[in-house]
Amino acid sequence: MRLYLIVFGLVAISSQAAVNSPFQESFKTITVKNMMTKLSLLKQNLSATPALLGSISLFVALIPISLAPSLAKLSEQEIGANAVGFHRSWIATVVFGLWKGLEALRRQQSDHQLIEQKPLTKKDVWLLLAMGTASTISLLLWAWSLSQTSVANVALLSNLNPLFVAAAGYLLFGRRFDNRFIIGMVMALLGAIAFEVHKMQFATSQILGDALALVTAIFIATYLLLIEQLQTRFTTATIMLWRCGVTTIFLLPVLPFIEERLFPYSGMGWFLIIFQALFCQVLGQGLVTYSLSRLSSGVVAVTLLFNPVLASIFAWFIFSEQVSLFDWVTFAVILVGIYLAQSSQSTVQVTEEGS
């Protein structure tokens, strides 16, 4: 009798479970969907944090980068533009070399192993050399173009690099940009063009300088894209060490042939050089490089369009250069364009790819 009751009870429980199984499966499905939704929201929040850090770093970097032209103009009272770039590079190389040495000591005292602990491959070396070379060539072309055309022409044409960054990202890396980013990029570019176009000078004698400024934009776009690729493998300090080191090695043998005076002759001249190296090169360019580990190169290039705007504001304060109402309107247009690009889905693309 007891055996019968036990068997009957087991059959009844099995039947009830069979009846309830569709409801249980439905409940499980809903629970899994809810969990996936929460995980997706958590992933979005986590990805937004690095993007925010990248944006903050980039906007902070705009201050020293935009101040660089005014400081260089002051330094050029004693030495040429290429000599200024050389001194900035070798001082920054020393700083980043010391930085890397401290990182090595810290790693020896901890168990934390960075990804760049792996041996350098030929591809790594070629990418690092290509990045440093592109940066150096852009610096030389920029200085050369300034001697062949107006400052306004150089400022406009050399800042067209977002077009080349977006085109190269699309054609070479299959990158897709949403409508918000495209609208923002177009607005920022139009604002930058409007800001500079009324200052431009059109003359056949300046064609070479204009062409050099345009090629400068191509090389700026090249090293931005290369830094973006290198950030998945190396730290900011390593990338900047190679960038500044390659520039120093490249300029050292050619500088005596392209500059009449190599060293400042006053204490104030050396102070301006050292300040530019630490503030503009180490801090400014270092933060731009760091931002490329958090933001896409397209967004960084568009944001850097605000560089000539801030440079004009600094020149207004330092040299009393005039800034018109029209200029302020173009500033606002550029800012709106940068906001749209920064708030687009294209901003966090690099982060999602796992840099």
C-alpha cells in the first residue's frame, strides 16, 4: 500500500511538472532576457566611462596645443620653427624615457604584466617608425608651408585632416560613421573654413605653400590613425617616446642645413623652449595620444578643429590680435559640430573594439 502511494505521488508530481513546464520555460526566457538587457546597459555605462575620460583628456589637451603657436612665435624671435620643434622633441624624449624607466621599476616590484611585455614584432617596429616619421614630416611640412604662404592658409588647409581620417577609416579599416557624427564633422569643418576663409590670401605665388599645408593635413591624419592602432598594444608613454625620439633623430642631422641659429641666446629663450616641451609636447600631445586609446581617431580629429579657435583667443590676449563678431559666431558653430561628433555612437568605437 505504501509503495502504491509513493508511486502515485511521484506520477502526480511529474504530471504537475509537465503541466507547469511551459510556464516555467516562459518564466526562464523572460528572466534571461531581463538579465541580458541589464548586462547590455551595464556594458554601455562601462564603455561610456572610458569615452568620457578620453573626451576630458582631449579638451584639456587643447589648451597647451592651442597655446603652442603663440609660444613658438615668441621663441622664433631667437631661433627658427624647426629648431623649436627639435628642442621640444629631444626634451620630451628625455621625459618619456625617464617615464618608461619608472614604469619598468614599478613592474619589477609588482606581479602586474602589461601586454607590451611581449617581444616587439617587425610589424610593431614598422608601425612605431611609421607613426614617428609621419609626425616628423607633418612638422617639417607645416614649418615649410608657413614660409611659402599665409598663416591663415596654413591654419585652414592643415586642419582639413578630419576628412582624410574619416576617408581612410572608411576605406582601409571598414569603419562606419553614424549620421550624427557626419553632421557634426561637416558643421565643425564649415565653421573652421568660415573662420579662416576671410583671412586667406589667394595668389599663384602661394600655390606651393597651400599644397604643402594640404599634404601636412594628410600626414597629421596618418599619424592619428597609426596612434589609434598602436594604442591597442602600447602605452601612451611608449608611443610618445617613439614619436619624439624619431623626430629628434630625424631632425638632428638636417637641422644645421635648414636653420641659421640652433640655440636660444637668452635665459628667457631657453625658458620658453623648456616650457613648450613640458607643457605643449609632453602634456598636450601626450593627452591627445592618450585620448586615442578611448576615442576614435575621427572624433579626435574633429575635436582638434577647435585648436585654431583657441589659438586665436590666446593670440588675442597675448598679441592683441583682433577677434571679430563673425569669428565668435564661427566658434559657436565649431563647438556645436564637436558636440555632435563627441555625442555620436562613433565616439566609443575604439573602446568597444578593446583597446
